[in-house]
Amino acid sequence: MYLKKPLSVLLLLVSYGMANAQTKNNAKVESLLQKMTLEEKVGQMAQITLDVIGAGNDRYTSTEPFSLDQQAMEKALIRYKLGSVLNTSNNRARTPQVWYEIISKIQQTAMKGTKNGIPVLYGIDAIHGETYTAGATMFPQQIGQAATFNRSLVRKGAEITAYETRASSIPWAFSPLLDLGADPRFPRQWESFGEDPYLVSQMGVQAVKGLEGENNDVANPYHVASSIKHFLGYQVPVSGKDRTPAFISDQALREYHLPSFRAAIQAGAKTIMINSGIINGVPVHANYNLLTKLLKEELGFKGLAVTDWGDIENLYKRDHVAKDNKDAVRIAINAGIDMSMVAYNYEPFCDDLIALVKEGKVKESRIDDAVRRILLVKYDLDLFNKPTTNPKDYPKFGSKEFELASYQAAAESITLLKNTDQTLPLNKSMKILVTGPNANSMRTLNGAWTYSWQGEKVEEFAAKYNTIVKALELKAGKQNVTYVPGVSYKMDGRYFEEYADQLDAAIAAAKEADVVVLCLGENSYTETPGNLSDLYLSDLQTELAQKLAATGKKIILVLNEGRPRIISKFEQKMSAVVQSYLPGNFGGDAIADVLLGTVNPSGKLPYTYPQFPNALFTYYHKPSESRSTTEGVYNYDADYNPQYVFGFGLSYTTFKYSPVKLSTATLKKGETLTVSADVTNTGKVAGKESVLLFTSDLVATLVSPDVKRLRGFEKIDLKAGETKTVTFKITADDLGFINPEGQKITEDGDFTIQIADQKINFTYNQ
């Protein structure tokens, strides 16, 4: 007779099975390592971009349609025994079938042409979906996912991304990005989960588990190995520009930048990518203290550490801390790098590293450590038995089910920042003018890392989806919608290049409309091509907004941007402001549904929206940045003046919070404080509410405490008139901070808890 096992027993069996499989994989790694020559080991540590082995290759481009060059493959994979390939060819998305054919040939060449038959580890930038696969499901970029404050949506998106990446025969995703997105000037802020360490940590864990599975069982053909990035402190350079120097104290590094990586490592992330930048004068790829002492020893990271693109070469070509390529290889490998994303010039890397080992300048034990980590990922992925996965085994690829998940994430990400006199939602019978450079563009809805690196090929691949204007035409009736661009982007130029496009006609059309939907923001960009010198929204877009406002019509500003471009020159003239971030292929539909009231907006800002270029803050700023007027003859204050604060977001309904309840007024060491509050939907329509819990340390020694810090969040769904109780658990560790010695401590004293407009104090006493 069959007896159903309790869940606890099943979980124990799964855990035992995983541990047993890991032990076997470790043994396989050690056995294989003993058989490998030095040349084979070094080859495993090199990763090349696909174009290097493409037909018609001139090292940087290949001919179309793409095909592999057998001679180039044999040189790279058999003679040099390279262990990894990344990227697409010619910066272009491929179909799952094409990916299957390409990767199958690569694996056959690598495994049949070498004595030990080691498969290639293929990696891809799966940023908000499977970036380089035509037909894959594109989700909101990470900043939009963070705005949902919904862990389950992030998890689901990562699971679908893993499925569709494997459907493309690729087992390794360079995702998620766990950098702290604390600088609105930075060109990759939109790739982050925002400015808050707790939010980034929570969403990062969900992304890792979604990609790798709850138990990190990446041998499962629906899971991939994740690569958390970019370790460490990448997004806060002094200049705000990509790959430029940052100065971060050890205390700040551990307080704000390290928690997300620590959490993801504890969640089992298989690989990690290293920060391309410089911290306190030292390139991170050369920093032994960060890569070995902190990452591998203190955090106990057992996985594979891979460079970013060409970053070992950068040690001498860009940073001038090495005299030549060989010196750069020595520095980086000894610092703790396991795999070099060489990209193109693999021969010097391999030849130089072999010579360095023979000269005793890099110990073979360091090589063995690196290769051990690489092989373990390959065994964990079961690549030796199943080097490729076949798209025919993935019937849900690009399915309606997956598309609905993308739409839901987009709908919950959209953040209503202003709604004067209930301008929104719109009546479908109104005459609507839609204008602005982002109104009729799929490229701007998706952003970069969509079918190509900079996103410039989006229109070619995403023509079947709805732009904002097309979605409004479908949902409000084409007869009610007029479209005049006013301003357009120069699509063959740099992301910030734009031109007046029937600007006067847009102003004239506004006078005939009942309401104007003004779609402003940015064109797609990422990394260094996305650097900017002026955080204000462009002059042309500002002119369009101001001239439209002068007509006296109600204007709904729809922002579609990767970072918060400053709008204070005209924000006060807007009747409503909607932030859509980079919502993906279903962003147009989601925006239209929010504007028309089909969806009640529930997103909240995952960053602080600045009002002026020289007033850039995080919400957890220090008290000195927002103190009231100083008394005495010198009368001044510290002007904390964001346009919109972190965690802000309106709804079409209203929510009332009860006073916060605590399980005890005095928290002691080892105990848990239970915090609860009732939330009531006091409006007339159903709505979702993200309940955010902040704490404030009222007095701290040596380190000035942050004004407040996010310690918990939950998203709830409430019908009109419904009440739900939200409960959080707080421990002493949650209240701690990093002291000047780099240690996390929690001091005795008084704290404030804040949930919405409700506050209550309690005491921690060891």
C-alpha cells in the first residue's frame, strides 16, 4: 500500500539527494582534475565571444547568416582547449533552433576533439528575459520589477527566463544584477533593484532561486546557473559614469553594497561576475582583499568568479597597474579571478598564464582552485551527460502563459506619482492626444539588452507588440486617439540625440483634445554609451512639455526612462505623472490599462526621485542632510528636497493604517519582535498595496545613524472596504549597523518603527 510522505520528509529526501549529488560531483571534479594537463586547465579558464569562431570572422564581426568556422573552432576548443563561450554573434538575437544548432556544434567539437571530453560552459546576458533569443518573453527591467515590491513576480520572471534560456540550449545566465542602484546618474541604474540594500537583497534572492531552483538543482533542464553581479560597489563612481573610479569606505561597502551579495551567496548562487571599476584607487579585478579574502574566505563563496568583458586586459590597457598583458594576467589570477571573459584575444591570455605557472609566478594550486570551481559548475549543470538542451522539449517557450506573467509584472510596476483632482483614470470617450518621443516606440519600452546590446534592434523583433499609442487606440478606440510625435529620437544616433518632429502640430492638436498623454523619457542605452552629463530631461522634451502646458489642457506625463531624469522645470504644470520605468514588451498595454482604469496602479518608487541635479540623495541619508533651521545668527537649513521619495506611489483607491502593534516594548538579544498593523481599503475600488516597514536608530555611537532603513515589505490585495493584518518579524540583527572596524553591531537604545503614517517606539536591551 502506498503511504503519502509528509512534506518535511520529502524535503529531507530532496536535501539528502542534493547533498549526495554534490558529493559525487566533487569526486568527479577531483578525478578529472588529476588527468588534466596544465594547458587543459588554463584553457578552461578562458572565455571567448561567439564571433571569434564565426565564419567570415574578422575578430569583431561575422557574416550573415551566421555560421561557425570549423577551423577557428578547432583552434580555440581543441588546440587551446577553451572552456567557455559567451554572447550572441553580430550583436543579434537568434531563434531557439539556431541556438541549438550553434551550441550543439560547439559542444561536439569540444567534447569529441579533446582527450577528456570537457563540455563548453555557454553563458549569455539574460537580463530581463532571454535577451538574445527571438521570441523570448521580455519582462520589465529589474528597476521595474523592484517597483512591484512583489517577490513572487520577480521569482516567476526568473523561472521563465531560465526556462527560455535553456530552450535556447544555454545553461548559464549573467543575471541578476545586485549592485546598489544609489546614483541616478549611472547608466545602468535601471538594471538594478534600486537604491535600498534590503530590497536588492530580497529581490536578488528571488531571482537566484527563480533561475537556479529552490534547491539550486541546476542539472534540472528548466534551470540555469545564475551569475550575480557586479561584485562589488560598481554603480556608485564619483563621476556617475560607467567604469570610472569610486571611493567607498570599508564601512559603507559593508553596510550598503555587500548585503545583497551575501544574501545571494547564502541562497546558493553558482557564479559571480566582478566589478569592472576601481574602488579607492585599486581595480577590483586586481583586488586580492575583495576577491579572495572577502568573497572566497569570509563569505565562503565556493562558485566560479568570472571577469567582465576584457577586464584583465584593462589592467594594463586602461588602468595602468600592469606593464603588459602577462603582468595583468598574473595580477588578476593571483587576486582570485577564476575565468577571464577574454572576449577576443584568447591566445595571449592562455600562453601568458601557462608561462607564469612555469615561472612560478602563479602557483598551480591557484590554477587548480579556479578549474575546480569551473568544472564543478559544469558537473552541477550535468553538461557532461547533456551538453545541450533541445527547443522541442520546451513547448511553453513564448507562450501566452509566459506573456501574461510579463504583463502582470509590468502592470504592478507602474507607479502613479501625481494625480491632481483625480485626472486619472481617463474616460474612454475622451479625445486623447498622445505625443512625445516615447509614445510609439517598442525600443524605449524595453531598453537595452533586448535582442541586441543597446536595444537598437528592438523594432525589428518586437513589431507584434503594442506601443503606448497603439495600446490606447485598441483600448480607447482609434477614433478617440490622435498621435503627433512632437519630438522624436534619432534612432541611428546616440541615445540622447533627438529632433523636433511636428512640434508645432502637436501643440495645435492639443488645443483640440480633451486631455494630453505626454510620453517622455529616454531612448535605450547601457554601460558607457549611456553616460550622461546633464540629469535634466532634454531641452526639446522640456520645451514640448512647457508649450503643451501653455494650452491649458490637462496633461498626463508618462515617464518611460531608465533613470529618474529631472522634470522639475515643468512637473508642477502636469496634472498627473506616471512612471513606467522600462516595462518590456507588454508595457504599452499595461500603461494604457492604468491610464484607463482597467488596472489600479500599485507600484512604488525603488529609488529617490531627485528634483535638482545637485541634490542627489538616498532615502537613508544622514540626519545632517535634512536637519531643520540652525538657530542663531547663521540662519540656514539642510535642504532635503527630492521630487518624490523612495517608496512613494499612489493608487485609485485609499488605504488607512491602524496604529502599529508590538509584541513587546523591549526587545532583548535572541528574541524576535512581532510587528503588526491593519490595512483597510477605504476607497471604492479594489487595490494592491505594498506595506513598507522602516526602522530608525535614534542614537548610535561613532557612526551617524541613517534617518531610516527599510526592514520589511509585503504586498497585499484588498477589495473595497476590506481589512487585512500585515505582520513582520524583527530581530536584533535587523537593527544592526557596520561600525568603523567593519563589524556589524546592535547597540542598546531606542528605535522607531514606521509603517505608512504610523510610528511607534521600542527599546533594544541586551
